[in-house]
Amino acid sequence: MEKSSTTEIQKRRIPMRKILFVINPAAGKGKGLKAIPKIRQRFEKFDYEIIISKEVNGITALVQEELHKNYTDVIAVGGDGTLGEVINGIIGKDIKVGAIPLGSGNDFIKTLGLSEDFETRLTAIEKGRTEELYVPSVNEHYFINVLGWGVDAEIIKEKNKNIIREGKLNYLFSTLKMLWIYQPKEATVYIDDKKFTKEVYLVAVGNGQFIGNGMKVCPGGNPREKAFEICVVEKMPLRTLLRHFPKIFKGTHGTVQGIHLLKGHSIRVRFPEKTVIQEDGTLRQATEILLKKEKKIEMII
């Protein structure tokens, strides 16, 4: 009788949830695959499934194919890009989203002030406590952290082909190289009702604060607020740019003449020609983009 009572208590403590873990095998040099045995061990008393992405940028479609199974939670096991793809798969559905950050940067988790420790994140997912956060869209596609163009996108391109492949070191090396050789480009930017056309090194639109594993490019970026923070770096002498570059790690670069930290709810950008942009580390091309925050998700924290 006592044993039966204990079993009933255990059942009541386990929420009525159905959890889908989405593994990005490329994240963190295979850390996602190595995490599977621990996930199975920790969630053996839950109703859960694990799926593994087999192609780059295929996670959104993979998640959408699974939605008929009525999951209550979908957990991205990878980096910011993996989380963004998962969100694109479930946006508009009554599904909670979680993250086990195993990417090279995990910058969105840093913005939320959450621990990147593997065991701590597993515990948070077990508890299932959530917070409502804004998810921005760009041309009807959704991202989660920071979208940028100019030298920012070129840094991602360089990082992706760099054989060093060592997280922060790779990003820092690629950043310094591209700052040295990149030529500022013209863009016309509309922030709410204000318009400006300038030659810029960088424009970054932040829902989160960080890029490149800790560079605080948009220090006021906040997914709990509807406004974006926009960092605009105008054309300036290279020596000036390099001299002030270290300030980006503390988020104090907004004090530099020619660098602007702005707030806005609707951002539209027009480029003279098709331009590469980066969205949570994923590269895309566009001649015009429109960014806004209209939808929210329930994020497991």
C-alpha cells in the first residue's frame, strides 16, 4: 500500500508533458550527439522523443513534420541558429520552447542571463518554468538574437571557412581580418518614422545583446521588450575603428563618435543591390528587409 502511494506521488510530480528534443549534430563539434545518453537518463520518466537533423537549415521543416504528435515542449539542442530554426517550426502554436546551448556562442542564453551549464539546463527543462519573450520577424521569417549586415555578415562568412574553428578565437580572428579589409557600403535605413542613408561598416538589429560569443554589440537588446536596439557604425578611419573595437566586449562602444545605439519598433532597410545579411549566424541575401516584433513564445528558463 505504501509503495502504491509513493508511485502516485511521483506521477503527480511529473507534469503532463510531451517533449521533443531536436539535436543539431553539427553544433559544438558533435556535442549534441554526445548529449543524447544523458538526456535519455534524465527524462526516462517523461513522455519524450529525440530527433536528429540530417541537413543544414533543415530543422524547421523537421520540427513541422513532427507537430501532429501534439508535443507540449520542443527543446533545441545546439546553438542560437538551432533555436531560431526550432522557433520557426512552432511559431504560433501553443508549444513551449527550450534550449540546451551547445553551440560555439550561445549568445541568446547570455542575454537572458541563464546558465550555459549542461546539467543546469536539463534541470530547468525538467521543471518547465517559462517566460514570455518577443520573437522578431524579418520578411515574415523569424529570428531570435541579432540580425546584421555589413562587416558583420562578412565576418560570419570568414568564420565559416576558417579552419581554426575554435569558437571565440575563430570569431575574433575573423572579425579583426574583416575589419582590416572591409569597405563600408551604403544603406538606407528607416527606424520607425526616421530615415537615414549612410555608408556604414555595420548595422546590427538586436533582440538580444551579444554576437560572437560575448561581443555586446546591442547592449540594450531585450527580448522582454517590444523595441529593438540598433547599432549603427558609420564609415570612419580604420585606426579609429580598431582603437575602439575592444569597447564592444563591455558594450561601451556607443560613446564613440560615429557609433550610434538607437531604439525602434519597425526597421526597414534598402540596399542598392542584393546584399548578404546574417541572422543568428545564418547567412541570407536580400535587397530590402523589414523587421518587427509582433509575436511571442513561451521560453523555458
